[in-house]
Amino acid sequence: MSEVQNIGIVGGGQVAQTIGNKMLTLGLAVMISSRDLDSDRDLGPRGKLPSVNQWASQHTAAGLKAFGGSFSQAAEFGEVVFNCTAGVGSVDALTAAGEHNLADKILVDLANPLDFSQGMPPTLAVCNTDSLGERIQAHFPQARVVKALNTVSAGVMVDPKLVTGAHDIFVAGNDVEAKEWVSHILLREWFGWERINDLGDITAARALEMYLPLWLQLFQMLQTPYFNIQVVR
Amino acid sequence: MSEVQNIGIVGGGQVAQTIGNKMLTLGLAVMISSRDLDSDRDLGPRGKLPSVNQWASQHTAAGLKAFGGSFSQAAEFGEVVFNCTAGVGSVDALTAAGEHNLADKILVDLANPLDFSQGMPPTLAVCNTDSLGERIQAHFPQARVVKALNTVSAGVMVDPKLVTGAHDIFVAGNDVEAKEWVSHILLREWFGWERINDLGDITAARALEMYLPLWLQLFQMLQTPYFNIQVVR
């Protein structure tokens, strides 16, 4: 499992591109994905997010192994698959990706089920007695779902040193080997995380997703996405 | 407001007694309360919690200003009132305490709406689009509700040095002066908190209460209630 070469990312937005960019710098081959490969995205004052095809061609021109494709192509491509879609659309997107393309693979679920339909702040589309992580595991029982990284912003996910001082990240999932790969290879070796906490089976995704309202409050208070929490005892 | 002498505590359990004990050591007069003043409580391996009347008589014998009474007597007694009841029963208990006894007073809400009726781990009886803090403010519109301290265990509430290193506490509420009293007098001066974060109006109680599932996961992982989080940037 430590010899993973091909990363499939279901999603083509900011989280997908941030994860993808980091994977490319590690020498990995990455396919990000979208239903619409040619639309860029207006991020307001933060500029424009390239379309999936633009992202791929820019990085290919720089000699990197970057690809764009459909959800299904990306899931097929990846030896490990990342769910980087908006949480309210994740089950649909992963269904389009294809259950057979996820079977027996580690599926790292980074998403939060934020529902913006009633305005700001968003609520959670699922919580308390269920979670997005559990729903994904239930919909795709052969996938080895690991909930991880949903408690920090995209930049911090791949570069924990953006936050000064010690801080913590969490994993949850039913497959112990999958969690070990995510903890030791993905989080520690590839992304540089030092404090990694295993919270148990996938039901702990409830706790990780229900932390989001506090994250949003802290984001508003601190006016920066570059923060996290340290567990102190 | 800094000359508060009489503290009314709605509730007589472990949180009520911990808060009460601390207030007594500060020279304040404290009334804790219960529907049943004479029943002690079995805490299993941690021993027995004295009944409200036992608590009062033990401390009175030591020369301290400790009283036991009904919810209504405690709320009437307090210049500041604390809600230290189990969250699922808080609105009923505060109704018994009497709306007129809460009017224009700071009501510090420490409770979490944990529902143990479906077994462990507990779920939240209210969350996401509402919170216990908001419900209490809505039921008692003349009370000056401040949500605080619900994110740490009782011992840490009154003795933050039980946790080594810097760590954070939060307040939320609609009444700015009430929050300032809670922040500067109660939390900093009386209890010794150094990092106090104002998260805004009482709707932020959602975030503070929805943190509880993560607190419970961390409690299970760390096997001690003496922990907290530090916000790191």
C-alpha cells in the first residue's frame, strides 16, 4: 500500500486541486474530476479556480502527471480515491464514480455535509444519529472508507505547518489497515502531520463533522482559515 | 456586578457541587438545589455524591455560607444564577425555578442536551438548527443567558490548571454586559481562565453544544476528563 502511484480524486474544486497539487509535488500521478471539465470557477476576491482541464494541462506542461476526467474515470484511475466533493452531493458523485471503481480501495472522505440552502451559517444536512462518513460507507460497503482531514481548511490539510505550534488531526473508519495507511503514509509521510488521533470506527465521523459549526465560528472570529485545535491534557 | 455575593445554582449534582465548592472558597454564599434534597447519589467507583442537604450542612459546619433549597429558592437567592441541570431537563427545571426569579439576572448555562435514552454514546436532544442555549433564552426572554463552560468537565471548569499548557474557553450570548461579567469576573478572576473567546450571540451555543460528540470521543481516547482544546493559528 505504501507504493501507491495513482491518486483518483472525485471532485475538481478547491479541495480537490489543493490535494492534487500536493500529490503532484510528491511525484504521484493524479486525476481530478468533474461533471464539467471546462468551466473555471469565480472565487471572488481570491481570483479564479482553473477548470479541471486547465488544471491538468497547466501541470502537464510543467512535466507533472496531472489528468482530468469524469468522476468514474478518476475513481478507476486511483489506487486510492479521495472524496473532495461538497458533502451534500457526495453520495451522488460517488455513485456516478461507480461502486465497482471503489471496491476494495481506500476511500478518504474529506467532505463535510454543509447545507447552505438556508443561508449563512450553513447547517449540517446529516448529523447527530448519522453522518456523511457513515452514509458513504453504507452506500459503498466494499470501499474502505476513512474519514480524515475534514476538520481543517484545504491549505492546512496538505501543509500543517501553515499553523504554528502543535495541533491535531483525526481519523475514523472501520478498516484498521486502511486507517493505518492513511495515518502513516498519507498524513504523516506525505502531508507532514505529527499528531494523528484514531477515534475509532466510522461512527466517529459524527463527532468530526459536528465539529464544523465550531470551526465556522472560529473562522469568523480569527478571520483566517489557517488555524486548528490542539488537544491539551 | 463585580460585587455579587449570592450565587444561585439550579441543580444539585456533580457540576452544581463542583461550581458551588469553588464559589464557597471565594467567600461567596451559595445555594444549590434539587427536587429531592435528601437523596445522595451513587457515582459507582468514584464514590457517593452527597445530597443537597448533606452538602449544605457539611460546608456550614466548616463555616462556609452554603445552603440547599428548591430550584425556585436557589434562583431567588442568586444575584447570578447557574443552570447546572442535565440538559434534557433544563427548561423544566428553570420553569420550576420561576421566570420571575430569573428576570434581569445573568443566567450562566453550563448544560449540554445529552440524550442517553438510546444508550451510549449519547446523542443531542437538540442541535444543528437550534440549541439548548437558544431554547433557554427563548423560554426566559428576560434572563441574560450566557452559554459558557459546557465544553469542559466540571473539574476543569473551576480549575483550568488541571490541564497543562494553554487552552481555550468560549462564551456566547445576546447580552454584551452579561458576557463581559462572565468573561472578566467569573471566568478570569474567579476561575482563573486566561484564554476566553467570545463567539457572538446565543446562536453560537449550537457550535459549543455540537462540540460535545468530539469531547466524548476524546474522553474515550484519553481516558481522563482533564483535557481541553487549544485554538492554534
